[in-house]
Amino acid sequence: MALKCAYWSLFGAPALSTNHQSPEESGFVEDDCEDEVLDHLLERIEEVEARQKRLRRGEDDGKLALGSMVSCHGELTKTTRQP
């Protein structure tokens, strides 16, 4: 559902859902989806920032921070390319 929300928040909800209901009839609320996507991305950003702080203090080897940034970028790429 999060991926569908991300897609709909970026490109708009489809006129008809798969069960031929309008987005409103199927319970889709655009603001809720935008909030869900933004909350998820903010959590990922906070994780990366925390790992960067640990890296600067020498408590992290840097692989986790880089991996998380790539993962977050991958999630953004998926939301813009796949419905």
C-alpha cells in the first residue's frame, strides 16, 4: 500500500481502481498517503544522519550509511517508476 500511496501522491490517483471504484469510494485519501510516504522518508533520512554522526566519531565503518542512502534512493526510484 505504501508504494501505491507514493505513486498516487506523485502522479495522482487513477480515475478507477482495480475494483472499478473511484479513489474516494475505495477509501483512498491522498493526504494520508502523502503523510505516510513523507514519514517513511524522514525516518530513513534520520537513520542516515545518525549513521553519519557515528561515522564521524569513528564508531561506524561507513558501509551501513552508504547502504542506507542507496536503499533510500532505490525506494524513491521505485516509487517514480512503478505503479
